[in-house]
Amino acid sequence: MKLPSRIVDITQPLDNDTVVDPPFMRPSIRYVTGKENAALMCELFPGLKPEDLPGGEGWAIEHISLTTHNGTHMDAPYHYNSKDAHGNPMTTIDQMPLDWYFRPGVKLDFRHFDDGYVATAADVEAELKRIGYELQPLDIVLVNTRAGEMYGTDSYIHSGCGVGGEATRWLTERGVRVTGIDGWSWDAPFSKTLERWMATKDPRIIWEGHYAGITTPYCHMEKLRHLEDLPPFGFTVACFPCKIKAASGGWTRAVAMFD
């Protein structure tokens, strides 16, 4: 098996300090050092003393409190509804076919769209034409938005365009089953959608990219990074989510590989 010459990490790290979520859902990580845990290790072995251990250290561990949608993660169909358009139960993250998550990738550069813009099927078609790529079933489609530039700032959750219901259905109708975006959500930022909601009170604009999956279930990644470092196509994406029973999503270490 020939290994790729370049692997780009397109995953956000989980940490206590970088602002990528609203206050009500930020992760909390408590770090416990090997020095702090030396006594605990000694309790398991009567007569053992911390000074008997190399450097006086036991094991380092971390206690983490977070949701399945913190950091770079994969949304399962169950996240956006419990049943599909035919009344069938939506699949959870532990039930998804693994072959969806190791596929050729294609990048749509939507960094020129304003914050809150809702990308359409015509936008997707135009970008594919610009880069000269014909979409294939099970391609992993990554959307590079302005949000990537705002990573770690208070503006991040308000930045970038989203992908609308029409565009999402256009992708799934062509066999796409995994997508990803460097913004906080596959949809337009909630703050921008709120402005439209106050003006229109049209419920069809709410979470429309997510709810499009009720028709044809699909998965998407949110909070990706470094998409600007990828070519338009010619790379492979590996993005296996953590296997959490009956969960709506799972944390994902996503990478792009190419020569």
C-alpha cells in the first residue's frame, strides 16, 4: 500500500481556552498530572511509595465534560430528526457504514460569500464547474468558508456562509453521504438566521441544511480546520467518528491525504 506524501490535519483540537462554542456548551477539561496520580497508583500496590516510581510519577489522565458536538465532530442522521421522510428510524453514529468515512474528497471554496449567506445548488454547480470536477457518488464534500479565518475569536460562531436545504439535497441526490464545513454549523450561523427569522417568520429557513437529510439521510462534519491548505480535489478524506452507542454524533479526527 502506497502511503500519501502529505497528511493535513483538518481537525480542531479540544481545549479549555479556544473560543469555538457559545458559553452554554463549551467543553471543560481537567488535567491530572502523573505527579498528582502517583499516590493513587501506590494505593493499588501495598507498600509501593511514590519515590519508587520513575520520576515519582503515576499516570496522567484528563477528566472531560463535553457534548458529542464539541470540537470537530460528525453529525449522524438522528441528530436532525428521529425519523426519515418514510417514517423509518434515523441511524445513530454507531450504526453508520464505515465505508462512508474513507473516500475521495472535493473542496468547495465559498470564502467569498458573506457571513450568513445560504449557499444554493447553483452555487455548488458553479464551483464544481470552476474547478473542473465531476461529482461522484460517496465523494466527501468539504466547504471552505470565511469562518475558518475567525477560528478562536468571538466572531467564529457568527462567521461564514451555510449550506441551504436545496444545495444539500442536490448533493445527496447525486450520492454524496458525507459533507463537512469549517464553520460552527452546516447551516448559516444562528445569529444570521435569527435576523432572517425576525424579518420573515418563515420556519423553512430554520436548520434547513440539516433538515434536508430527512429526505435522504446523510452525515456532515462541523468545525473543520485548514481547508484552505487543501487542493480543490485529488485528495482522500479519512474521518471516522467515535463509536458512541445510540448517539447523535461523535468526535472525529479528520485528515486529508494527498501526494
